[in-house]
Amino acid sequence: MQEANLAALLVTGPAAHNPPMYYMTGGGHLTHADLIKPCGADPILFYSPMERDEAAKTGLATKNIVDYNFKELLQQAEGDRIKAVALRYQKMLEEAGVTAGRVSVYGKEELNGIFGVLMQLQKLMPDVELVGEPGGNSVMLQAMATKDEHEIERIRKMGKVTVEVVGLTAEFLSSHQTKNGALVKADGMPLTVGDVKRKVHLWLAERDAEAPEGFIFAIGRDAGVPHSSGTDSDLIELGKTIVYDIFPCEKGGGYYYDFTRTWSLGYATDAAESIYNDVRTTYETVMGELKLNAPTSDYQERTCDLFEAQGHKTTRTDPALQEGYVHSLGHGLGLHVHEAPWFRSKEYATDKDILFPGAVMTVEPGLYYPDSRGLGCRLEDTVYVRPDGTMEILAEYPLDLVIPVKA
């Protein structure tokens, strides 16, 4: 905060599925709260009386929101509810010792309401500058980027859940009969992408996990569009690539895991094998070259080198590329599915984008040919940069392309 010249952080919203508030409070059933963290001082949590016990569990200094008489504030604001809330924020900040300087705002709120409140607050406190920070490198994301052992164990546990569910998915697919080149259920009806997704959500829920941002189970052409989640009505056909990218988190919006495999049921076409072999070679090469404190941009460049040597186009020479290697190598992971450090190209990288001790990040090279070949391929694992420089995959799972099915 000192480096960013911030007087305070203001965090608002629920604790669940709200990473900044979760990080500061440890989660719990806080449906709405405010937190002020002055520079050089402990944070203060402002809570609703209905959630006083949940607030107490955080171990933070707390303040009951009813101590600010809203009826009086509304009278002072001449009936303007937006201004009344802004007056309450003014009192909260002043009691926290924040009367001037830059205050960075975080959290999840309905934009229409909080925007008006912050505009009024800025007028009420002209010596306070409410600010947003550059995307991807905010103070909060930098604080979150280094994980302690407790956080690592939670991510490792989510990794175990993830690969268990992936294994169940493979078994589920293999257990089905085939008809006319596609999987069919016991009643003879075709198995669809939607059927698989419903099973995955159930398996996650049984393990106290969830997928609040969904996940990717995309076959054929959809597998060639990196963030296509897949079409629920698509049949599960043999010999077509399936990109299975699953990124669940702890129930309530806690720590994430991120993982991708590419499968082809029954057999793989020559085109699929060729693309898969190129991706796997690149994945294994880059994984073997990761080094402590190295710039992440080096590995984005290295990935481009490898794919270009194999004859594929990359975004290094064409930022608008739609087929070939069209994204970055990876990203950090924690309470967000995407956070620091970032694997950006050299022209966009910062001095904070390095493989620092305690970082958790994904490595996920991929190739995509949705229109020219009707397929795509990505391999991804989540890696912990241990303080001794060891790169640990937090949940191991085979890299096999072909999943056997019944005749």
C-alpha cells in the first residue's frame, strides 16, 4: 500500500464469491459487509447486526452498522438515500482515521447503486481520492499472489477433488455403449454434452465444491474455440477431440483449481494426434524449463518459439489470430480463477510477472483449428513454485489422449 501511495483499502459486498472480502475475512456467511484497511493499521469490519456472530468469527475489529443512525443520516441528506449511505461511509472512514489520501475500492456490488454512493462520497470528502488500480496488478492481487502453506493445502485439496471428478468423467464416458459413432445411454438415447455436465456438477457438489463460472466440455469445432463451454445438445461422438477444462472452487467461493485435458473417445484421427503431439511436446518442454524468479514472459516467448517451429501461427506475429496458438501460456490462481502472476508477452509484462516463491499458476499451451480442421487441443496443470525452486504439480493426472469405450 505504501508503494502504491494508498491511504486505505475499502472493500464492500458479501464474503462468498467476492475474493477481496473473502481474502480479508476468511469467508463465512456475510451477505453484505464493508471493510476498511488503513495503511499501517489493522482492518475494521462493518457488519449488519443479523450477522454479528459471523463477523465475530473473522477475528477482526468490528463495528455494528446500526451504530450509524440511518434515520438521522437520511434527515441530514434531506431524504436522499444515496447521499445518506455516502454520509455513513464518510463517518466510517473518519473513524478509521482516513480523512485524506488515495483510497482504493474493491468488492462486488450492484454497479448502479454503489456508483452513486461513491460519487457522493467523493464530494463529501474532497481530500480523499477514490481510485481504481491497473487491471491485473492491484495491491490486493499482489497480496493474494503469494500463497502460504495453509492456502497451498486448500488448493492442493481442490486439485484432488478436481482429478477425482475428471477420473469419474472418464469412467462415465467409457461405460457407455456406442451406436452410429456416438455414445448412447441405456435407453438407447444419445449421450450429450449436457448430460456429462450435469454429472460433473453433481460430483463436485458431493465433494463440497462448485463451479460458479461453469466449465468447458467442448467437442469437435467447439473444442477449437478456447473458451467455448461446449453446446449442451452436442452428441459425444467417437474420434472427435474434447477439450475438458474444469476450474472448480471450494464451496462458497474459496480457492480454485484449474485443469485441462484433451480427449478423443475410442480412437484419435491423424489430425488430432498430430496436434496433440505438438501440444504435449510444448507442454513437457516448457514444464521442464520453469525456473524460480524467471520472468513469465520468457515462457510465453518460448511457447511461441516451439509452436512456430512446428509450423503453427502464434499471436506473437498476429495478435488478432483466430487459429493456431491464440492465447497466453497461463496465469496465477487462487481466490480468482485468473490472477497474478500473468504470462504476458514482453511488451505487456511488468517486473511483478515472475515465478516468485509461493506463486501458484497454470501452464496451459494449446492449439486451435475450429474452422479448418474442426478440432482443438489444450493441456493444463496447476503448478506451485516452492520456496526451494521446485515446481510442483498440485494434482497429477495422466495425459492420455484416447479414452477407450465399449464396442
